[in-house]
Amino acid sequence: MASAPASPVRVRFCPSPTGNPHVGLVRTALFNWAFAKHHQGTLVFRIEDTDAARDSEESYDQLLDSLRWLGFDWDEGPEVGGPHAPYRQSQRMDIYKDVAQKLQDAGRAYHCYCSTEELDARRDAARAAGKPSGYDGHCRDLSDGQKAAYVAEGRTPIVRFRMPDETITFTDLVRGELTFTPENVPDYGIVRANGAPLYTLVNPVDDALMEITHVLRGEDLLSSTPRQIALYKALIDLGIAKEIPSFGHLPYVMGEGNKKLSKRDPESSLNLYRERGFLPEGLLNYLSLLGWSLSGDRDVFTMDEMVAAFEIADVNPNPARFDLKKCEAINADHIRLLDVKDFTERCAPWLRAPFAPWAPEDFDEAKWQAVAPHAQTRLKVLSEITDNVDFLFLAEPVEDEASWTKAMKEGSDALLRTAREKLESADWTSPESLKEAVLAAGEAHGLKLGKAQAPVRVAVTGRTIGLPLFESLEILGKEKTLARIDAALAKLAA
């Protein structure tokens, strides 16, 4: 078991409000949330909205709504406040400007006047010579005269951080000890030519000022870590930061073809899972398995159980593949774990417009309450409830020609007539009596129950698969059941 951190844990989750939330982003939020909860620490929620061209208030509102739906809470951040407010980077620009100037005054950053074309040409030449193709330090030590000449040409500089000429080694909480040599970590930009601060500056500055102790983030940001460690050291020297946080880089989430799951992949959108009726606890349970596990033989657990067991050192560094079928299976397990009252309440959105195909006045609450326990054992996602119970609330069953063709074989009319006769005299307060009636009809025609009940199911519900048939017939009632069998016989005769 990992030892507790020496100082109080402070972690952060800092997404950009661009487009729909991504499941990989949710996995990162989950691991930070669980780590903070496990160590009775603080979770800081920060919004990285410095890119005005891509960020939007709509995405910001959607992001907060999604996190609330998932059940995440945070100790500092939007809607909560805290001692390090504001928690939106767009409201912290003066802070970044001040820090950038202090870095330049201390000689830790400098103006770079190189044009994009010049940079590209020198990179190409370096590659051709078999050398590292990062920034070559061209403007590192310009004389005042050289700077003046560039300014006279009308060039507007960016600000670059001056990387120290030393090897940087750190212990990643997930991957162990990592080393980066100077030639592979060149000087890098921290402020654009228009004065806008870059992620490379604002992210570590905010982490320093908000006293973040552990940075748990995606593997795609691993290459920026040695740069940020060097910047932290400079911020410590300037009295801005107190310490360098510990870093842990979480494994990639892979999609089809073992490619990194991107925002363009349909299965990456959190909204997709919400709209399909995944339970927050089911989705989070599955996402937690993308790089971590509670135990080798147990995949289904609560978030409280995850929090009690979660240690970042137990995260597997290898890429994790997103498997939609397994995600659905785990969600189905969580649906079955709900008490029936909770289940019926969570299904409510799919039992009314715009999802429900029946009129509001045709919905029968008593029938819904009666069928709900049977439905709960069959669903993978809540949105499936609509097709499973529509036969109860529609005037006629759905017309599914594929189901009709599959079930209504030669001789189905004779079977249905016998089944109708047996059902008419059955005890309609007993599903077992209804089952015996259909079983007897099947035996009269040389069929086992499975073959005999298929035409009855399609005649009554419109589909070949669905809820337990005999319980469904009891809830629908004798009159409607026999009327639908009569309608099916008329259709077969036609």
C-alpha cells in the first residue's frame, strides 16, 4: 500500500470549454477526484479559457452541467469560490503578464524575433543534418543593437523561457523515473506576439499560485513536464512558487484500431452516453477501469469503494482500450443495483415526449409500476425502456416487419388460434397460467415453448425480443391481448 503524501493533497482539474466534454477528459477528472477524496485533500476546478477563438460560454455551461450530472464536487472553483479566485484563466491575465515580466527581468525569459518561416527553415536544416529540430536559441543572447534592428524591421517578438543547460530527471507517479536531456528540451514560447499568454505559462503559474501538490493529467502532456519543472524552479527563485508538484501521467484511452480516442470519434462524446441513458455511476465505474482496477476479479463497484481504494501508484501506464460493449455491460449491472423506485424515476425522461411515441394521456402509471421490475433486469441503458414498454401504451403494437417475418412462419395462424383459445380460458392473475396456455398451444402443434411463444410475442408487442412475455401479457390485460392476436390473425389471413 502506498504511503500517504507528506503534505495535504491539492490536485486540480482544468479543462478548456471547447465543444462537448470528452470521455478521456472525464477519466482524468475522475482520477483527480478519487485521489483527492482518498487523501481527504482538495480538488481545485479551474477553467482554461484563454483561447477566445475556441472557447465559448455555451461550452462552459455544458461542462459544469456535465460534471454535476456525473456527481463530481469540487472544493475550489466556479460556483464554489475559494482563496485563489478567480478560477477562470480569462480573468487572470494581469497575473500572467506580471509573471512574464518578472521572468524577463530576472533573465529567465527573453524576446524572440524569429519569423515562422525562419524557424521552419532552421528546423528543416537541423533534421537534414540529423540534429534535434527544436528551437536553436537564435535570439537567446541578442545585443541591444540586434534587438533594435529587428524592431526597426517591424517584427513583434514572442517571449521564450530560457531552459537551463542541464538534464532534468523526475519520478512520475505512474511511470517511474524519467530523464530528459537539454538537447531534447529547447527554449519554448510562453507569450504570443500579441501579448496573449500560452498554456506553457498559465498552467504552471496557476498551479504554483494555487499550491497544487500533485498534477495528474494525460500522457499527451508528458513532453511538457521537463519544461514546466524548469519554469517551477524559476518561479521558486522569484518567490512565486513554493514547491514543484509531483506529476503523474495517465495512459491514453484508445479507440478503434488502437488509435488514441479523439474528440472526432463518436464514442468519445460524454453527451452520447448521457442521451442514451447511461447511469453516471455506471459510466464512471467503466472509465475507472481504463488504467486502474479495484481488484483482479471484480469490475463492478461503487464510487465510494473506488475512493477508498484509489492510489495513483496503482494506475497502469499502458494504453487502455475503450470497449463500448463492456461499458454497456457494466452500466447494465448498475441499473440492476438500483432500487425499483430509483429505477422508475431515472427512466422518467424516456417515458414522455420527445422520446415516447405515445400520447401523454395514454401513459398508465399503474402499468408502468407493474412492469418496471421486469424491465430493470433487461436494460443495458435507460433509453431502451421506451421500446420495451411501448406495447403497453400504444393503441396497437409497433409495426416491425423484420420481427413479423421472423416470427410468423407457415402454420403460425393455426398456432395463434389455438393460443387464443387457451389464453381465453386461462387465469389472468397468474403469469404461470398464461405460460401453460401457450405451452399447451405449442404442444398441440408439435412446438416447444420457445417456438410457440414467438408469434404470440410479435402479435402482442410487435417485436421478437422484449420483457418476460407472460408477465407482460398479464399487465397488458386479457382484452387487449386477445384483440391483438385477432388483429394478427386478420393480417395473416390477408
